Amino acid sequence: MRKGYLTMAYFFQEPSHTFSEYLLVPGYSSEHCIPANVSLKTPVVRFKKGEECPLTMNVPMVSAVMQAVSGEQMGIALAKEGGIAFIYVSQSIESQAAMVRRVKNYKAGFVISDSNLRVTDTLADVLALKQRTGHSTMAVTDDGTGTGKLLGLVTSRDYRVSRMDPDAKVADFMTPVEKLIYAPEGTSLKTANDIIWDHKLNALPIISEDGHLVSFVFRKDYDSHKGNPLELLDGQKRYVVGAGINTRDYDVLVMDSSEGYSYWQKHCLEWIRAKYGDTVKVGAGNVVDGEGFRFLADAGADFVKIGIGGGSICITRETKGIGRGQATAVIDVAAERDKYFEETGIYVPICADGGIVQDYHITLALAMGADFCMLGRYFSRFDESPTSKILVGGSYMKEYWGEGSARARNWQRYDLGGAAKLSFEEGVDSYVPYAGALADGMATTLAKVRSTMCNCGALTIPELREKAKLTLVSATSIVEGGAHDVLLKDTTNGNQRG
Ligand code: IMP
């Protein structure tokens, strides 16, 4: 019992460690252990023993809930590769929802129409709608919604802005439904694409038995769909995307808070469960020990995020003196997650958030028990992050700043019209080396992960956990791990960071 004056704080007997202090010791690789046979499929949300997890990913990577990382471009690019982006929270709810909607509507396959008109609308309305949504194929329906009775279609081939009156009515220049080629609800994607090719269409409306618009299939989506075998789709063939929430604006998917072991997170989870049951999937965090994990798992979290103070732009440990080495935190929480599963039969996935510097840190996190990793700096370097690419000292850089930095706070305050003034920063503003297209970067990273898994004799993430042998390394052997005692010709290679 730790009570009163005659005692001191609880003291962990072991120091806490970070990823760079560990290595994997190879195990036996059979002839089947080749990277092409490795599956990186992983659960995202809680499920009961013996049941299927309702949401899985094809790669164990999600992007951080940060202004400098996860906008709509990231959402689309990452879902294409099989992961999930969590659209940032520090903006107005309307603009965050619009970003999520754009990711959902982007996808190949069956796209719910988001650009819709009535016959009484005018050419000026058409142009305004095109400006707003960026889409040039518009459905004309009886009630102006994406699921109304289809009356016609307007595409840029139906009007000439220079020759027509802006007040011209849609009814007079649309292509009426009688002249359209469409397909019935239930048509497969393959058949839809065949119709598109046979009739040289750009868009094929899918229509219900009673003539209501169900969705479109677009020609332009065909190629990109073919090229991404791991892409992550929902039941309507739309990309899977996440969104951050803070503990005041309850909505969906992951609570964006640096400290998860709190009354507020429990309160928020209870509110969500009371209002939406388990239809809304929501992750919680961050925690760094088993106690914090159990608290959030009991409160109903769908997954739990681990990590305090380990983020590349994070100065929480320096400013507040709280946190824990990320590897130790993951190991501790994973042990509790397994104990929780044994006791309750409920598996609550865990996410290692922050501090992934080298690609192999992902493999280590998985071996230590993480179901997936959340990365900020890593994703901020790619074309698809929302920040500008700038030339600094002759090299291209992208900007990357913490959510707890003055920069993010300023933006948030500006957007939300006066958030509470916080008196100190927990994050910095920085540059990161530009790294090109996300698809190329992730291909390299995941090739390394698959290769290391094969070295450990594992073809799946659960198998990796079972078979992995981890060793702590001394400071001197860390030096031995890099190129040493040679004069490097290419100084960028020996110290490359993923
Ligand atoms: P990174 O991948 O090492 O760059 O870490 C990204 C993670 O850092 C995010 O997912 C957050 O958990 C955390 N983070 C983001 N902004 C801040 C901040 O300003 N201070 C502290 N931690 C932050």
C-alpha cells in the first residue's frame, strides 16, 4: 500500500527501452518462407474469440491524426496500399467530414453520386456544383439527391459555357435517361466495366428496379483498381478511412489525445456505446502500460493506441516529464492485451503510435505484440501529405509539425473560432526530407518487413509473434550495426531512415 508521507513513488525495476535498442535474432526459414507468401493482414477493432474481426487491414500501417499528415490525399493513397489514414481533427467538423466523404467517394467500383441536380437547376448551378465537388459527371434526379429517380445526366459534353445562357435549364440540355446506357442494381463490377468498354462510356449509372439511381461506375477508376491488389475497401467498394475525434466532439474512429488513461476517454466511450452501440468503431489512447490498456478495454475501446513522448516532433517528455520508452510500452501493453483475451475472450488490437524511425522498427513493434503501427513523420515525407514541398539548402523538404506545436494550435484556434489558450507547447515545427510517392516508399518499407519476417520463419503477424526472438543490444553493438570503419562513398546510404 503506497500511502501518506512515509513512502515514495512506484518505481519500475527495469529501464524503459526504445526500438533502436532491440534486434531480432533469425529463426529457421523453410523453403516456403519467401516474401511473396507473407500476409500482413491484421485486425483493427475488437472481436470475440472464434469470431471474425469486423475490420481488418492488409498492411499494418495507419497514418497519424495530424494536420501535416492525414488529409484526403493520404486517405486515398494509403487505402490503395491496404492501410488506413486517420483524417486530422484540428479543423472544423464540416471540413473534416468533407475530407472523409471525398475519400469514400473517390473509389473505383460503385460510387455513390455526390454531384446531383434537379431538372429546374440552371447552367450556372451546374458550373457551381462542378467547382465545389470537382466532378464533371452529374446525375439529374427527381429530388436532386444521389438516390432519387434518375431523369438524366449532365457531363461537360452537354453544354458549352461560351455559347449558352447561364440561366439555361438542366432539363433542356441534359442527356435524358431514355438515351442513356445504364445497368441494373446487382450488376457485378466486371460486367459494369465490360459495358463501359463496349459502349465507350465514361460513366455507367446503376439503377434500381424502380428507376432510382444507386451508384456510378467510372471508367477512370478501372486502371487504378487493377494495380492495387491490397487496397482496402468497404462493403460498397469504397475506400476505408478513419477520422480523429477529440473528447469533446464525439463522432467516429479514434480519439486524438496524448493521454488516454482518463475519465474523459471513458466518458466518451460510454457516450458512444450508449448512443450507437457497437456500430461506431472507436479507438482510444494513448497509454503506455497494462493498467491504462485495461482501463480503456473495459470502457469499450475498439483498439488501444500506445505511446507517450516518443513521436519525432514530440517534446512531451522534455516539457512534462511523462512518457515511457516505446518498445517497453508496447511489450507491457501487449502482455496485458493477451491476458485480457484469456480472461474475457475479447481481443482488443493495439497500435504502436509514434517513434518509428527505421523501417525495421515496424517489424520489431509487430514482433513485440503490436497489431499495427501509426506513423506521422514517415507519411509526412510523401507527395500525398497535405504540406508544401520546399527547397531547403538544395534539397527538397516537406514541412511536418506536431499537433501540440504553436503552429497547429494557431490553425485550430483560427478554424474553430477560439479554442482554449494553452500555455506551453508539446510539439515542434520541422522539415523532413521529401521522399516521393507514397506507393514507392511503402513498397520498399513493406518489402523489408516481409523479408525480416521470413528471416524469423514467419509468414503472418501472429506467427511472427510466436517465433520472434528479440535481443537487447548494448550501446557498442548499436555502433557495430551501422557501416563502420570504412570511408563511405555515399553518406546517405549507411544511415538511411525509413
Ligand atoms: P512520429 O511517427 O514519430 O512522427 O509520431 C507521430 C505521433 O506523435 C502521432 O501519432 C501522435 O501520437 C504524436 N504527436 C503528434 N503531435 C504531437 C505533439 O505535438 N506532441 C507530442 N506528440 C505528438
